Amino acid sequence: MSIYLSKNEQARFLGRHILSIADFTPEDIHIVFKLAGYFEDYVKNRIQMDLMKGLILATLFFEPSTRTRLSFETGMLRLGGSVINATGTSSSLEKGESFQDMGKVVSRFADVMVLRHPLESSIHQFAEGSSVPVINAGNGSNEHPTQALLDLYSIWHGRVQTKNLKIGFVGDLKFGRAAHSITKLLGLYKTHFYFISHPTLRMPPEITKQVKAQGCKVTETENLADTIKDLDVLYVTRVQKERFTDLSTYEAVKSCYRIDPQMMKKANLSLSLLHPLPRLDEIAVEVDKDPRARYFEQVTNGVAIRMALLALVSGRLAEPAGEKTIGF
Amino acid sequence: MSIYLSKNEQARFLGRHILSIADFTPEDIHIVFKLAGYFEDYVKNRIQMDLMKGLILATLFFEPSTRTRLSFETGMLRLGGSVINATGTSSSLEKGESFQDMGKVVSRFADVMVLRHPLESSIHQFAEGSSVPVINAGNGSNEHPTQALLDLYSIWHGRVQTKNLKIGFVGDLKFGRAAHSITKLLGLYKTHFYFISHPTLRMPPEITKQVKAQGCKVTETENLADTIKDLDVLYVTRVQKERFTDLSTYEAVKSCYRIDPQMMKKANLSLSLLHPLPRLDEIAVEVDKDPRARYFEQVTNGVAIRMALLALVSGRLAEPAGEKTIGF
Amino acid sequence: MSIYLSKNEQARFLGRHILSIADFTPEDIHIVFKLAGYFEDYVKNRIQMDLMKGLILATLFFEPSTRTRLSFETGMLRLGGSVINATGTSSSLEKGESFQDMGKVVSRFADVMVLRHPLESSIHQFAEGSSVPVINAGNGSNEHPTQALLDLYSIWHGRVQTKNLKIGFVGDLKFGRAAHSITKLLGLYKTHFYFISHPTLRMPPEITKQVKAQGCKVTETENLADTIKDLDVLYVTRVQKERFTDLSTYEAVKSCYRIDPQMMKKANLSLSLLHPLPRLDEIAVEVDKDPRARYFEQVTNGVAIRMALLALVSGRLAEPAGEKTIGF
């Protein structure tokens, strides 16, 4: 098997920073997903490539996120590259160094860098200083573009750039960053959204307004049981106890939106059930056996998406001569 | 040099979780030690193999144990594989994720996993979720099977499946997990045990009873100086100050069981002196030069044992066709 | 391109511990810099070698210093080797293990080791126990030999063993370890030193006396603006607020010694502006564009210097037969 990237496709990503999902055109997304589809087989079959042999990824995580970090590191290793890592606190930041300087310094060690830092401005300043491509792995509550891409990839599930998709979001739609990001991203594709939540946890009206303006349909409801039969995809998020002032409302919301085998009986046979993980009890463990449960596949998809981005920005797919097979 | 593993020997370990030493039959131990003996030369000569090239080990240490972690990681690197690591706390466990889910997720990143977690049930739940082999690197005070195997390997020191071995244990026999595990393991081999300790730190009677029932001899004594001459092996463990209510008893016990050149003069010329390390002053530094001091060799043996287990469970030794040379 | 190391040059470093800059003869420095000059191209062009393939570096950092650690790890990876790492605290040291024992144990895992520990005696005891070469990455306020070497390498900037160099040090000369180390090192080369500082932060008189005794010239001044025109090299260090009892003096010193484009106009066109980093506002960001600003190059030089040391002590350049090309 081999896939082709045109000179133009290669040039879009070579040396590029991946900071915000807002920078991605539908064409960009198409390229990333084409490549991720190719890498997915390598991840599933646990095969190492030589594509990034000799290159070093620096993962800098100044906020805990073991899983995202391991996903990037596994991706880099499967591509044949190496990893250096800094986790926890940065003694030089504590001494007052700027993110620009940190970017300048660490890009002398690594060939591509991944940063997670709670400060929203961190990633932009860091990328400004860096002499190598930088990927945002989460800057506070702001952006986490590789999560958004892997969610979209999982939602489409091989169905390239699906229009008129019926997708439900259930759980905490008010505060859930992941749900906000994908909703905005799906706004480009004439999606029919079903926002299913308790009144206190509804999708923020500015997001609803935005996707409507883009020509999407929006159905808001409190009733999951009646809605699930209409959905192609159901994206479940965790409801946090801290959002509620009284515990009985919390318990009611939890039990009402819990996905268990009963609930799955009401759903379409072709439903995709997704969840950003970690999962607590908003999805019953018995549902894991259901072929429509695809939340653990999202983990594999995340590795494939990150491999695609690492390879694209590093230019290991960019050969000077026009159309070519990916060289491995 | 090359060694052979039969189809049957390979099949015993392929894809298997290494959770408890109680799961090991004498045949299993024989296979692991045969392979470890082979790898020992590679560790000592610092030679890298290609046996696990392209495979990823995830080391997950949610309790401090730098040494055990480095031992596994060195083993994986010497086998030609790569390592991803998470140490400290797990933000997803803290959010309430189950160990099963964690196993499901991280096994999408890695090809073999090593977990250390203080909770006894952690390893079983984690392995249940995992789609790849899991090795227990210590679950609380319960089990640490690779430590038990490396101790047994060091005790036998090339003498395959020694019967009627005379082994002394000295120090804290009441609380020392390592001493308990090896005692149980040696119970299978008609061992003559000498349990040498202060009365307050004696081997728990249920263990003594168990090995007697298996046909072993047990000698309990407070006197090391008179006993050491009879021993093939002396396994020394640290006595912790916190176990004593009065300091003078502690000091007396310490000095009475201290291994120094004088004490070594009383011992057999073929004695093996072992210690799980770290060592404080229960063995004098001058003893290190004595060829019978073999506690630092245990470190090397630990790498070899872990390499054997990594290679066995990953199936890199398991070729479809019958008897074969290990392929490297 | 290839360089030659004689049998004698190789033998000087094979298996050697790198603990103190005081152990380096001018000939040693010459060898290290020759090799670093060679590796510099590989670092800049981000090319991996096979020189240390199959060897393992252990980085043990018991005091925060992400940057130094990443520099060593990048160097090892560019040389084709692998890395194992322990950061933070050591549970075995906490249990009371000696540094000698730690050296004995970890050298069973790795082929070369780098230690950073705040205790001054740590590195010597650790190296004493180790069966493989050990490199000091900082033992408290005492020594950090690879920093001194990279600074000297950056000061000379390809000018091999420069005599009569005019170098200024500005900032905190009283407490700055880096400035002390390079001053001592440059004492061997008939240097003309300009120590520019506030009276409370002057270079310690014993160092001034020492370099004078070695035949160096020393000019002490508070005035940077008048001095900068005479300098070949200006080494800037950070002035810490905590050194001052009143804030207004601190602010005055800071502004007076700040390097900005105005100040650079007064300087020689061939000046090298250096800084150990992290930099706060003692050098204005606008100066970064000035070709004389060479502080970020120091980061690259640091990787090259560490690669040279790793390769030299590991003997991967030491072939039995006389003069030879470095084998890669």
C-alpha cells in the first residue's frame, strides 16, 4: 500500500506550527486524515517505520497530561524517531525566562517540539522563538488542536468529509472544551447537531449561533432516550459533580444520561459512540463490548493523527520532485 | 553461542501477563533462567540486540522505584526496543478512571507494559484491560515477581534447580517482602532454611509452616556467627530502626548481624552473599572485595531476568516452526 | 570531512571520569574542542551518527536542570545511542544508600553516566563506585565542567587557544559560578580580563590574584559603556535582586549594565556577546538580531562539547591501531 502527496500538499505543512484548529482549512484536514488513515494500519499492527529516523521530538509538558504525551511519543517512536522529554516545572521559566527564549533554546536540541502549558499565550510566544515546528498539546482552556482533529477523524470514521451528519453531544456542554472544539470544526460541514443536556449545562449560545450561521441545524433537548435513535454519532462527555449546587440534581442528571445496554438498544445500528476519556460511569462498562462503542479506538486514532502531523511538519514527506509515493 | 526454545516452551509465555510468582511452575522458571543465562552475557558485555527492534515498552511507575524502572528500561534497550515512561501520579486515575480503562488505553501505545502501583488490586485490573502483556513491578506490599525471580536466579548462580540448598536469611524476616517471596519459591525445591533474626523479627509462622509442609527443613536461630559456616547462601536484609521501640535493642541487633570481614572468615569458601539493595551498614563496605559478595551481580541478573521475560511474553522468540535458534 | 585522533589522544580520555575542569590540561582541551568542532556540523545540520549505537547513557538529575539534561540527551541521541533517566529524588539515597553504591548499581545499567546532585562530595563518591565513565553535570555550587568547556569553546569561537584575548565579564561577578570557572580556565592563556561590576558584586580577590599570578592582566571597573569598545568578548551574567538590600541600587545596577542596541553601537564589530542563559532583561531582545549576539549559539556548542566528551570517554573513537579516521 502507498499513498501520494502532491508537492503542493507537502508544502502546506513543511515547517508549519500547529497551534490552533482555526488555522486548518478543509484541504488541510483532508491531507492530515489521508495520511493518518495510512498510519493507522502501522499503529494497529505495531510496525515501526524509518520515516523519521535520526530526528528528535521534544515533549515539554508543564501541566499533567500523561496520555497526550505518551500518544505523541509513541507516534514518534513508531515513525522511527527519538524523544527527549521535560515534565513538571521549568526552572528557567521560574527564573523569569520568556517563552520565546525557551523556544529558541530547546529548538537547538530537537527537530520538532510539543508544548503543553496552562498559560494561553505560552504556545504562541514559544513558537515565535522556535527554529523548528511546534505543536500545541493544550494551552490552558484555550486550544488542543490534535484532540479536535482526532475527534473529527473518529467522528467521520473513514467517511471522508461527511456532510449532513447527525451528531449528538451529551453531558457537560457548557464547560467541555473538547465538545466546543469539534462543534466549531463540524460547523464547516452542514452538520445536524443535537445538544442533549441539563438546562444548566447547555452549549454556550455563541457557539450555537455560530454553527447556525454556517448553515447547520441545531436541536437542543434534555431527552437522550428519545433522541439517540436519530443519531449517526453520539459524543459523550463527563458531568462533573462540582458543577452542581445540590447533589440530588447531579445524581439525576448522571443517571438520566448514562449510556448502558438498555440505552444502546434504542440507538441506530450504525451509531458511533465516542468519548474523550477518561470515562467514569457515564458509559457502563458492559457497553464496551458493543461494536458501536468506539471510544478506545479514538486512542489509536490519536496516535495516527499525531504521526501524520509530525511527519508533515518535519518535511519527511516533502521531496523536491512533484507527485511521489511516501518514501518508506 | 545460541540456545533453543521449543514450540511448547515459546507458547507458555507468548502474550502472558507476569503478575504473581505463584503462577510460575518449575518448568516456567527453567525456561526463564535458561534465557536469562543467555542474556547475561549481553548485559555484561554491553551488547545491544535487534530482538525487540520496533517494539515499545511502557513503564508506568505510580510509586517510587527508580532502580526497578531503570532495570526494565535498560533491558528493553539492550534488546533493541524503545521505552515510553510515566512516573509519579496519573491525572486520569485521579479523575476516577479505572485500572481496566487505563490498561485498555495505554496498551494502544505500547507493546508490553510494566506497572508499579501501591494498590494490590491495581495490577490485576490493569492486566484485565490490557491488550498486550503486563508485568507486575510491585503492587504494594503484595508481589514483586521479577525481584523474586532475580533473587532465585542469583541464589542458584548457574546451579540449575538446586535441591537441598542450605540458605540463611538474616535481618528483618518479619516484614521483608523479598525474603518471604524467595522462601515460598524455594519451598518447591527441598531447601534447608536457616532463619536468623532477633525474636521480634522472626519469619511469620505461616510461611515456616508452609515450607515445612513442602518437605523443607527449617532451623530458627538468633546466632549468625555459629550458623554462617553451614550455609551455601546468605541472604541479608536491612533492619529498620522504626521496627524497634527502644534504640538500644536496635543497635544491638544491628551490630550482631553485621557482615564484616571477620564474619566472612567464619563462612564457607563457596558461600554466596546476597542482598536486595540498597545496602546501609548491615554489610561492611570492605566485604565488597570478597569474591563471595554477589549483591551487585544481582543487579546485572535483574536486567537479564527482565530481558528474558520481555522477550518471552512479546513472542519475539516464538517462530511458527518447531525447534529453532533464537533469531539474533 | 574527517578528523584524526592519535592513539595517545584517544588514551587520554578512554574510561575517564569528567569531574572537574581543574583536571583538564591545555592538550585535553585541544582534543575536546577539535572533536566538538567536528560534531558542531552534525548538531546544526541535525544529522544522526552511528558512533554510539547500542550504548546507554544514564542521566541522573537530583536537582532541577532540564536544559543541561536535554543537552546531554540530545547529544547522546545524535551520536546514535540511547538514554535512561532518573530525575527528582532517589528513593535509595533517601533510605541511606551511599553514592558509591548508587554508582556501582547504576553503572550496571548504563555505559556512561551523567550526575547532577547538590552535594559537593556526591560526584566523587559516585564516580568511585562506578564501573563506567561519569560526567559531572553540577555538584552544588562547586563545579560544572561541561558548562566551563562550552563557555571557553564559545569564547574562542574557532580561534584555537587564543592568547591575549580581551574579555569582559559584567553582572554578578561575586556569586556567578560560571564566570569564576571560565576566569580560572582562561588564566592559563595570558588573558586580559575586564571585570565590570557594582562594587558589592566584584570578582572575589582570590580569583583576581590567581590569574594575575598566572601572568594575566586585570582591569576592574564599574563602567561598561567606556570599556566595551576594547573587548573581544563580553560575557554577561544575571544580577539577582536578592543580592541587594535596597531596591533602588538594584534598579540602578540593572539599567547601567543592560546591553541594548545603543550599548552595542559602542562595541567592536568583532565582539562576541555571550550569556550562560536563561536571560532576563540584562540583554534587550532587540540585540538578538545583532550578529555579534552569540548566546544562543552557546546552546548548540554545549551539545557539541557534550558529544565530544561522551564519545571520548566511551572509547568509541579509540581503535587499537595508531592514527585513524574517526569511524563514521
